Amino acid sequence: MSWNPALDPDCPTGDAIDAIETVIVPRARDLGGFEVRRALPAPRRQMVGPFIFFDQMGPAELLPTRGLDVRPHPHVGLATISYLYRGRMHHRDSLGTDSWIEPGAVNWMVAGHGITHSERTDDATQVDPMPFFGIQTWVALPKDHEDRAPMFQHARKDALPLLEGEGKEVRLILGSAYGETAPVEVASEMFYADALLDAGAKLPMPDNHEDRGVYVVSGSVDVAGQTFETGQMMVFRPGDRVSVTAGALGARLMMLGGATLEGPRHIWWNFVASSKERIEEAKEAWRRGDWESNPRFQLPPGDDAEFTPLPGR
């Protein structure tokens, strides 16, 4: 059986328990007029399925000269996706990718043994404040993919499966759910979806995944008589049939989950790994610099004039 601290054969199931195993209220941090709310990792939950990091970015208005300016930085042992509702973001990485992330599209970056990338809102044509709002997520890789070569994939908004009906619209971003599969190549079983619900609309959670969670982006939802508001994440017990019902103003949700990994993960700065030794190796490789001959990390072409130093913690 895969590793999941919520699975206990002696625990009651079905009607004998509350369907919700954990409620997470994200920690908010102000980055100078730009708020980030972090739901994962949380004190009571490191991961939901393979999802190990979940940040809400904004909503905010970014000025032309004061937008996002994330210098080149490294990753190992994970894959990243920044999913935008509003605005756009410039992605460059050490594979030579130069791509804009735009609302509804997928930019999927697999770090494997090492990749470097930057994220900026450096559009020279921007003259007015830009509304900006989105979710950034990291997915931990299974052990047999931790040392794989890095990879980047892009999928347009119109290439993603869209399920509509009965006051619901669900766009599948990653993985499989409701009989559909997203076009992006993933390394383990998962699902990640953007759901829009009209007032009173009822949406069953996929029942073919071990771990399942929902983050309320806007509005509210009712689950088994309890109401959950904007900015809360609910993680459901494995095996239970669960539905969410949108409140009076409707709701927008991010749905996530999948099979849990073989064991817990270590997370330090931008590194995720199954062992502390792997983290130390990545730290030493980034500290080394020497980008021309570094076997693990290089700087992105076209954005190699600066980089984020290794933290001193």
C-alpha cells in the first residue's frame, strides 16, 4: 500500500465518520502589495496525493514597473504548474524554454535531477496596471523519476478537456477524472481541475483516486451540512463518496489529488526529495555556481545576468 497517514484499517468509514479529514486555512504573506496564501505544505498535511505545494497568488494589480520579478532559481524532485485566472507571466528555463503563462493554459515544468527557471511580468508593452490572480502548485515526483532529465510541456486552454452541464464547468488541467485525461504527461496518478459552479450546483468528487481535496478560490461550498468559505482547503477521507454544493453566490474551486507516493518527502527551499542526502546534493550543486560546466544547474538563456543565491538557513 502506498504511504498515506490517513489510511488506518481500524478507522470507521462511510456514515460513521465526518467525510472531511482535514481543513486547511492557508497562511497569508504580504510581498509588498502582493499577497500569497499558502495551503500546502501545512502542519497537519504535507501532501494531497502528490501535490506538495499550493500557493494562491493575488488577486492583485501589478504596475508596469512593479510586477513579479522572480530571478532564476533551481528545482529538483518536483514538477511545477502556475495556473492563472487573470494576467500573464513570463517563464524562461535552462532548457531554453521562453514561454508566457496565460489564463487557462498549462505550462508544466518537470525538474527531475535539476532545472533552473525565472518568472517575471516583464512585458514591455504593458502601460496600465495588470490584474493578476492564480495558483502555483508543485507536484512531488515518485522515486523512479527523481533523477530523470528535466522537461517542459505547454498545453493551450482549448486543448484541455472541458466538462459542462447542470450549472457546472470543469476544466481538467492534469491527470484523469470523470472519464477524461488531460494531454500533459504526468509521472504518477493524479487529477487537478478548475471548477466553476452556479449557485446550488452539486459536484461529486472523483471516486477513483486515493487522496482528494478541494480549495475554495471564490464563493462558498457546502459539504455534508458544513459551509466552507473562500480561502479554505478541505481534504476528504479516502474511499468516501463526497459531493460539494455551491453556495448562494456560486463557487470557483481547484480540485486536486491522486495516489499518494511511496513515502513522505523532504522539502527545503525549492528542493523536494525522498532523502535528506538528495537535498544536500542539490544545495551543494547550486552553491557551486560555475554555470557553464555545472552538471545539474545552468541559467536560462536570455535571463542569465542574475540568479537567486542559496538561502543561508
